[in-house]
Amino acid sequence: MKDSSKSVSPWEEMFTFAQQNVDYWVDSWQRTVLFWDVLRQRGNQYYRHRAMSEPHVLHFEGEGVLDARTFERPVNYGLMWIKPQEGVVTDPRKRPFVVIDPRAGHGPGIGGFKVDSEIGVAMSTGHPCYFIGFTPDPMPEQTIEDIMRAEAVFLEKVIELHPEANGKPCVIGNCQAGWAVAMLAATRPELFGPIILAGSPISYWAGMEGKNPMRYGAGLLGGSWLTALTSDLGNGKFDGAYLVGNFENLNPANTFWAKNYNVWAQVDTEAKRFLEFENWWGGHVNLNAEEMQWTVDQLFVGNRLATAEIITSEGVRINLRNIRSPIVCFCSKGDNITPQQQALGWIVDMYENDNDIRACDQTIVYAIHESIGHLGIFVSGSVARKEHEEFASNIDLIDVLPPGLYEAVMIPKADDCVHPDLVSGDWITRFEPRTLDDIRAIVQPKPENELRFATVRRVSETGLGLYRTFLQPFVQAFANEKSAEWLHKLNPSVLPYELFSDRNPFAQQIAQLAEQVRKSRHPSSPDNPLLQTQGIVSDGIIASLDGWRDLRDRSLEQLFLGIYGTPLLQALAGLRASDENLRRRPGVEPERVEFVRATINELKSNMSNGGIREASIRSLIYIGMADSGVDERNFEVLRQLRIEHNDMTLEELKRLVREQYFTLLLERDMALETIPGMLPADADERASALDVIKRIVSADGEPIGEGAERMSQIEKLFGTIGPVNESLQKRRVRNPKLTGGEQI
């Protein structure tokens, strides 16, 4: 058979190659002009943003509720009510959500950056939403404690505005705002419903060797004296651009190349997304010198939050064990700013064993994303549609979980899953019990690591004292507002905005040239081989910068380990390897032990008290203890029954669950033996309650194995006609409703 394909002559090949070259270089030049114009727009956007009185990047409209700048102790924070978008209806009976953004160099709004965000998914599930933001400059002399007091007033106002809500507000603290929320919840626990700490560092010494180099910075710089110097040069303020620069330094390949290259390579489609993100990334905010110094000394270097060593000016110890609300820790394996060890390490610092968590009447839930980066925890649409939506739709279930440690496990909802109508979204969420050993396997605490960082803390205290004594008076004498302004302009994170904006006299020429390019835009064909070469070169540059970063990080880590692992330096700091108490362990306080003893005695004395409601909840918990966790479908049935019979608030359910859970933990056999005496004599009422129990238990599938055995045991107990105890008989006389077939 004759080949019909045409052969291509060398001249045609040369012509095609030449044409592709011309097309690529024209395209490349046009992209360069348009990229310069994008940078110009970014600079103009930066200065417009700074000129706003209350800049933010919220996608949603809001209405101011409280302005803390008017408080007796003013701070630059405010409370805003978020208006539901068209088509979104919120339910006043649902608990409100309060989102607090981090004040760590960037401005507010990242928690509601787009529709698929923490605020967006909370409102889509019917919850009223509030946002706590801040202005770029702090009020004079404001402190971290002042901010805590202001946020307490905000939460009091939210509670006041929602008297019909079934539960206290759910508060989401992003990154830095997370540890601030935890501190407030430890001192004012009555203000909080469930707390979600998203990408929030609380245990600052934790991390993995070879993976988390950021934690070595303070030690290699000699401690927090540099923070004091920076604040003094800023004339009493710490420039948030320095914090942004620290974040950028973690990934030089992205900072120096990939971020800008992606815009240049796809300038026709990427410009809008780039400008939207840069509006937040470049919205620098400042902190008072005292705020920043306290944060570095007490948290980043001192690591005192995770060990209850912080005492307020009023003499109150901030102990996270005092938090009474469920705590949800959401972190990611791909987060190099708040690694999962720093998000979860406080749990093994705070508690001696699993019973210690239960004795504190605390519920702790953690969820670990496999790959998302730090910012993705707050801004990723896929994370919002999965994790944050599941947290929001299951927040009442989280609130009533029995005390203990759980992992939130989310699996896709399949077409053939059991009772798909009981699942609100695209994921089925289970809360599976975990132990402190599971957390230790993640955090991997080591005594030698504790000793090194304890040495850093001592060295930092000494260095700060030397700076304040010998250098600070001279620096403060020469620093002024004008010098601070120039330092800000020359900051590497700020200077590009000055160079590429309309403040530069050449910028208008770029704008005019870009307009001409758009009229005659001629992009290269996607199959142009020079575009492929361009991508290969870019990948090579990224690989080189990544290699340099890895070498830098390894070298700095070895330097840190070599310096602070030296017995001589540790001895000079007053520490040694044999020291058992390098820092405070808050798990064995006498007053807490006495409280637990009193609670145990009370639970034992009331074990047989109660009626059909208490007996049913005790039975459900007993059956559930045989399973690997609590499924959202089980709770959805219970929720529907609560609404149907309208006989129990969420707070009452939470109290009953805890009482019956502890009763089973203390004396399981006795707790089961007393169930028949708590039931009414009427067989129909018993059968009705048992039917409810079966509906709830089988919502995620019929029980098998030990669960089935326990269900059978409960059926026998409910079929036993036992004596009605005296206390129940008295209650029936006072409350005839108890004889009328009370449901769960």
C-alpha cells in the first residue's frame, strides 16, 4: 500500500520553526508588558487598601455591631454581623458562628474570602454569622489582655442577640486567632460553644527534625531581643511586613519565582486571581511593641500556653484544662507554618492519660488534612466544602460528644450507603475515639528536644535583659516616626508596591503600553515547543531554589542542635539532662483531684436516679461504646426526635450524655442493673423507648458483633419489669408528663 502522507521539506521545517520562534517571542514580550501592568495594578490596589479606614477582604457584606476602639480599654478590633447573601436563610434557633481572623502581619477577611469559606459554609447550613476583625494600626498601649477582654464583650453581645439559639456560639480561630481564642475560653468558658482552632499553633517547641525549621529561628538569633530592637526601630510598633517576610522565607522558590512566573506564563487568565489574593497578602497590619514582645516571650520562645504558666495581670492562671467547650483542632500534614505537632502537641503536654481528659470533662476532636498548606486551611474552596462544611453541619453533635479524645474521619457518601437521607453533604463524618498514644505517635515528644528549647528560653531572657539595659535607651533615642516610615517602605515585602504603582512616574507608560498590547494580543499556540522549553526551564529554577532551601534548612538545624544541645550551654543556663521538670506539668493539681473525687461520689449516689429518658441515653451510650465511633447519621435521628417531641434542649442533652457516660465509666455493671428500676411499669412506654433506641443505633447500619450483643442486652433490660424507685415515684407526682410516654 502506498504511503499517502506528504513529506515535509527542510525549508518548510525551517519556516515552521522560524514562525514558532516569532510567535513565542511576540507572545513572551506581550506577556511581560501585561505582567508589569499586573504588578502596577497590585501596587495601586495596595495603597487603595491602606487608605481605607477599616480595610478587609471579606466577600460578604457586613454591618458593624461593636467597635472596641470606643471601649474603656480601647483596642483596634470590631464585631461585624455578616448579612446572608441572596437565597441564603439563617435560622435564629441555630447557634451563631463567630469567625476570628489572625492578626499576624496580614489584615482581616481571609475567613470569608469567598463564597466557599468558613463564613460561607456556616451560613449555608443555616447558622447566623459574625466576624471579628481589626484595623491596621493598634490603639496606643493596647495589650493582648485588652484584646481578650474586648472579644469577651463581643461574645456576650452575640449571645444577647440570639436568645433563641440552641447553644452558645461556635467560635473559629484561624492561626494566631486560635491561641487567642483558647486563652479567652480558658478564662471565660461560659461564653463558648464548640471552638474550632484552624491551623493554630499552641505547642511551639513541637516539630519534627528535618521538617520544621521555622521553630529554630529564635534560638539562632539569640532570642527575643531582636523583636524588641525591631519594635524600637518602628518607634513603638512592630511592622507586620516582617512577619510576612518570615512566611515568604519558608518557600523561596514560590516567593522569588513560582508565584510571579505563574502569573507571567498565564497572564490572560491568572491576573484576577493573583490580584485578589495579593490584596490580602499585602494588607500589612502593625502590632504594639508590648503585644509582639509578649507573644514572642510567652508563646513562641517561652511555650507557656501549653503548660499553664501564663498568669494575667489580675492573677488568673490561663489553663487550657479549664475550657468546658469541645475543642476541634484542624491541621494539615502539608502545613509548614503550623505543623500538626504544634497544633496537637499541647494535648500531651496538658494531660497525663486518657482518663485525665475525661476527668476534666473535656471533649477534644482533631482532624488532619493530608496535604493542604497553611493558607489552604482557611482559603481553599475544597477544604471549605469538605472539612469546614462538615464541622458546621455537625457542630451540635460535636457539642454533645462524651468527654474524651476523638478523630474526625470523613468518607465520601456513596450511592449505596445506609440511610443517605440522614447525611447532609457529600461526606459522612464519624468521630472515632483515640488515645493520647495516638497523639504521641504524631507529635513524638523527646526529652532532649525539651531541654534544647528550655535552654533557648533561658538564653533569650538573658539576651533581652542585656539589650534593654545597654542598647535600648540609645535605639529609642534615635528612632522616630519618620525613620520608622522609611524602614517600612524599604522592607523587601513592601518595596515592590512602591516601585510598581502609579507612584512611580514610569508606571503610566506601562499602563499605556499594556493597553496597546491587549488590542493586538497574539498568544502562542499551546503546542509551541518553546512553551514546553519555558516550562522545563521554570521547573529547573524551582528545583534549584528548593535544593538551596533544603540545604539552608538542614544547615540551620544542625547549627541549632549543635549549639543548644551542648551540655556546657545548658549548664550555663541552669539546666541539665537529668532535670525531670524542664517546664510545668499541669496535670496533677490537688484542687482538680479533689473536684474529681467529689464528682465521682455524686455520680455514684445518683446512679439509680432518673427516668426513661436517662435510662434510654445510658443505653445508647452503652451500645455506642462497643462501636468505633459516633456517626453523624445516629445523631441526625436523635435530632429529628428531639424536634418532633420538643422535650429537651441541646444543653440538657449534653448534660445527660455526660452524666450517663461517666456513670457507665465508673460502675458499668451497676449502671446497667439499675436501668429496669428507672423505667415505667407500662410495657407500651418501654417498647416505644426501645424502638427509639433501635432507630438511632441502626441509622448507620444494623449493629454487629459486640454492638449487637449489647443491643440484645438492653432489649432484655427494657423487657424486665423492675421496681420503680422512690425518687422517680415522687417526680411523677410532681410532673405527670413523665407518665405519658416520654421520648428521647
